[in-house]
Amino acid sequence: MRVPEKTIRRAALMICGLGCVAFLTGADWRQFRGNDVSGVAQDASIPSSFSSDENVAWKIELPGRGLSGPIVVGDRVYVTASSGFRQDRLHVLCFDRKSGDKLFERQFLATGRTMCHPKMCVATPTPASDGKRIFAFYSSNDVACLDLDGTLLWYRGLTHDYPNASNSLGMASSPIVIDDTLIVQVENDAESFAVGLDVETGKSRWKKERPKRANWTSPTFFTDKESGKSLALLQSSAGVEAVEPKTGERAWNFGDGASTIPSSVVSGGSILIPSNGLTVLRPGTGAEPDQIWNDNRLSPGTASPLVVDGKVYVVNRAGVLQAADVTTGSLLWRLRLKGPFSSTPVAAGTKLVFFNEKGTAQIVDASGEEGEIIGEGDLGETILATPAVSGSDLFVRSDKHLWKISE
């Protein structure tokens, strides 16, 4: 049977319309620094200025405390929190992206230690998602897996299995999902390890001993363009170890040390590591990757580096933003910002968003030869979490609220 041309055109217009709707609602932001752990939303467009009552679509009060960033899956926003005198009440909350209505809240009792530095809290790691499930990890070494509607699928109290794993200052490493494996770093001065968990069952696929030193960095991943194969990158004071996500087997190792606070970032075929300033590696066929360049002037403070359009951006401890050529390390420009910073910056197109601890955002236009502050946004609350960017929306988590910033 021949389909009339008019019907074909109508169907094509419907498909195009659905595609436009999908684009307008924005892409997912499924883990710390987004799906690809880059912190970049290339096609996003957000306001250049905002305040506690300007360009705020909604503002939701959150229970207890939390430094974990929000994640976006479809038309929902997920965030974690911890409450109670000992912060032993663990929360997973889900909100409607458009209206801010709370869709569900699940609570669990921590099975591990909840001692933290006053600046931190138990809900510091950002949750992760594979698009079907939500993985919430806490400083108490508890891992909860829920489906997108909040049904508990499995729960792991890692302190039960490894009782000496603890950090009296609190854990901050955020998990990542690679294919069907959830990778979690539990690194401290005692029983220090990384583990790969089956996303469906929560069972351990592998466990690796790690350097016995407090570490707040988050794992990331590197994907080889030719083979399409991904490796998990585990950063610690000893350096960066690349492992097979499903088995934990080592692929290569960089053993020249690295920071224990800001995390590495991957751009193209290169890995930028906060090590002796900033060190750029390119994995090859050998047991060790090739070092492309190193510059001790490009030393990040707490915030992780950001790479956008061939430039790497680093905020040092003095609050100075430095931009350098990602291929050579040549310094391009500097710009002083109002600090201090704990939140890692994100990019929405050519706009770079830097939230300081006092709750003030500085929007930097990075499209020209020099960086320029084109706007600010003051939310008036402590912000240490890294925001999420999706379409025309910026989701920000302060110590007390979840905000949706949108024109």
C-alpha cells in the first residue's frame, strides 16, 4: 500500500516537532560534571544575571544539609541530603523539572560512620544515573540504588563489608557509571579502596586496594576514539590509575602524584591532571601515557579544571581564573574573581559559571580574546556544590535550597 505524500509530510513534521521539544527540554546531566564528566553543556543557554528573586523559576527548601550537586534525568531533578543530629538520616529527593513539585522523597538510616568536618556533611557526593536508575552515595559509605520513580532496588553498606574504611573529615568522592558498572572510590587513611558494583544487583565485580591517604577526588573516564573502549581513571596522591571498568584490571598508570581535592578532566584524546600544577597526558600503546606538557603555574585550588573550545580554565587558591591553550599550555589571560571557591565551574555554551562559597555566581564570557565578567547572580546562601546545566536551565544546590535558574 502506498502512503499518500501528504501523510508522509505530516508525519515528518510531527517527528521534527517531537525532536524540537526534546531539544527545548534540555539534555540529561546524570552525574558530577554531567554525562561525560566534562562540566560542559555546549548547546545550553542560561541567563547572564540572576538573583534570589530574578530569573528564578522555582526554589525548593531541602531537609538537613547537603553539598551534593543535582542531577537531571529526563523531566526530573534528583538530589541527596542528610539530616539528624548525627546526620544519619539519608535522603533522596526527586522534583519535577518544570514545576518544582516534589515527586518523591526516600529516607534511609546510615550504616557507617557519619563524622564530618563542620564544612562538610554526609550528603556530599553527587549522585549518578544510568538513565534507568539513581545511585546515591554518602560519606557513610552507603550506596542506595532506586529506580526513577523512587522504588528501592538494592542497598549496600560498604562499611559493613570493610569496617576500617572511614575518614573523620568526611568523604566527598562522587561515583560514576560506565556501561553497566558503578565505580566508587572510598579512599582514606585506613582501609582505602575502589570498587566496581553491578548496576543491576549492587554486587561487587571487583575491589582494588588504593593508597592509604585521605582523598576527595572523583573518578572520571577516558574513551579511546578508535576502539570506543572506555577506561575508568582513579586519581589519588600517588597519581592516576586507568582500569577496566568491568574487571578493575590496570591498563596503565601515571605515578608522578596528583592532587587529592580537584579532579582530572578529559578533553578529546588528552587527560588534564592536577599534578605539579597541571599535567596533560595522552595515552598510547605503552604501560605509561605520554606527557604532552606540564605547567606549575596552572595549579587549581579546590575547583576542578574546565576545558571549553580548546582552552583550559583553572581557578587557583587566590581566586584568579587562568586560561591556557589546551594543546601547548601557553597562558592566554588571567581574570580575578571573587572567591573563595569550592564548587567546580560549569560551561553553558561560551558562558562559564563560577559559584563562590558565599553564593555569588560570576558569569564569564569566554568567546573573545580575553575573558570578561558579563553578569553576576547572588543567591545569598552558602554554595559548595557544583551546579547542573540542561538546555536553558541552571540547577543550583545551596546548603538549604534547590534552585532552578531560567529566563
